[in-house]
Amino acid sequence: MALTSVKCPFCGSDNVVKNGKNATGKQTYLCKNKECLQSGFIEDYTYKACDPKVKEKIYVMTVNGNGTRAISRILDISKDTVTAAIKKKSRK
């Protein structure tokens, strides 16, 4: 059995511990880094739109002038999900 190192997708820290399973049966992890803004995460997401990397791509593509429909086609997610992510980011 090969062990894989899990890194926090938010801060990149190796200081990660297992934190049970979610409702869909996926393993959840907890980042123990004090400077990390997010604490819990999943290594492989069931839905693409929940992945922090996809959300970051949405923000970058929006800043570059792509529309919500174009972003949804490129990333293969719903246009309503793209709109919600942009609205959520603008509130912060």
C-alpha cells in the first residue's frame, strides 16, 4: 500500500490530519496550520464547482473579461453556479 502526502489546497501545508467522512462518504481533512484561513477540506470533490481550484479559475476568468456563460462552458459547470460564486466573492 502506497501512502500519499495530502497538502492543504488553501495554504499548501503538509500539517494535515484526517477528520472523518462527509455525507457522500469522502474522506475529509483538517489543516492544522495556524495561518490557514480555511480549516477543513476534501481531497477529491464529487462536484467540480465545490473545488477551490475551480472557484479560483472562475475569479481569474471573470477579471480577464469572460462572461458567465463562457466560464460555465469552459469549466463544465452551471452558469448559475458561476454567478453565485462571483456574487459571493464580491461580498467579501
